[in-house]
Amino acid sequence: MRNIVILISGGGSNMAAIVRAAQQEQWERKWHARVALVLSNKADAGGLQWAHEHGIATQVLDHKAYPSREAFDAALADAVAAYDQPNWPALVVLAGFMRILTPGFVQRFEGRLLNIHPSLLPAFAGLHTHQRAIDAGCRFAGATVHGVTAELDHGPIWEQAVVPVLPHDTAQTLAARVLTQEHIIYPRAVRRWLEQA
């Protein structure tokens, strides 16, 4: 079985979109793939309850309990690696996981790390993407699913979605419009990864 491990820090709406797609499209039957674990660095992440209610194993690793980023990422890597299968290593999906991964973690899971970012990369890497797009006078914004590299918000682009920036948009209204597209393109990118793996 190809195990998918989803890392979250909050409500997990992208995680839920991926789980729903996996169930509706029967990923287990088509690609021997399943969402096997939802892991969060925050015990109060709303997505953990949703995952539990849908029969998915959950785990919490509080990053504050570790003396360094490297120590946390080592524990995180061990938790993910527990879901590796011979010849089928786990796919790691970052879905609102608000931690910058160390180069060591990225190297260990190279080629099987996906992230979603709320901008049309390479524009507006980092935080506050929606306000930055509005401030720059962009007519369009969007979201990008990309492979993860040691450089923040870089890596090969798997999927993108474009939305208009409307004249009276705020960061919140633009974020809501972008999020609806994230829920479409993230499952599609995971599906493409499974097809090509």
C-alpha cells in the first residue's frame, strides 16, 4: 500500500479535500494508495478531529517539546518513515503545515514531498501572499502545488490555479476565493504524483 502522510497545523481543509478525493475516486483500488496518517505540530489543530472522525490515524508532535528545529524534524522524519513500505515509500503532503522544514528532512524525503502555497509561484513566496498581491496591483492571484526543496516555496510546479483580484478585494476575500481552488488542485496534484510514481 502506498501510504500518504498529511502534515497540518490548523483546520485541515486541504487535507479534507484530499481525503474526500481519495475516497470518491477509489485511490486504494486504482493506485493502492490511502491517506494513512494526519500529523500535526499542534494538539488543537481542528483537522485532527476531522481525520479521526473519518477513520484516519492521527498523531501530534509538538515542535515546542524539542530543543531545536533539527531535533523536531528528526522526530517528524521517524514518524513519517514508519509509514514507508518496501519499494513504496510514503508520500508526504504539507497541507497548511506552518513549519519550515530543515534541509535534512527535505533530503530524506526528496521527490516525495508536496506543498501548496497561496500564490502563483514564483511570485510572493513566504507569508502574507494575498495582501502582497493586492498591494502590488496584481489583476490575478492564485495557488501553486509544488515539490518541496530546501529553498522556501520553490521546487517543481505540479499544479496552479488562477483567480481574479477584484477591485474591492481584501486579503480575506481573496484568500477565500483562492482556497476554493486549492481544494481542487491539491487532490489533482496528488493524483498525478500517484500516477507517475
